[in-house]
Amino acid sequence: MGIPIEIIGGVNHKTVPNSKGLGIYGAAVVSAVVSQPDIEKAAKDLRELCEDCFGR
């Protein structure tokens, strides 16, 4: 296994799908979650999207 690659910066529900199939291990996310009115829902939705796109 190689070095795990994480995406950082500009990560949100619109940009995560651009990383699908690239072997990305995970993502560092702050503003895409905490800037939303329902932080818990935003975190859950983005996690599900990341799991789908990153194969987890």
C-alpha cells in the first residue's frame, strides 16, 4: 500500500465527487460543515458522500 492521500481545502459536497476513483483516503473538512444551519446533518451527508466517492 502506498501513502494515504487526503484532500484538504475547498472540500464540499460539490467538489468531493471530483475525487472519485482517484484512490483518495479521506478529506479534511471544516467550513463545508460548520457553515451550515444544521451542522449534524451537513456532517452526516458529507460523510456519506465521501464514503461513496472514496470507497469506504
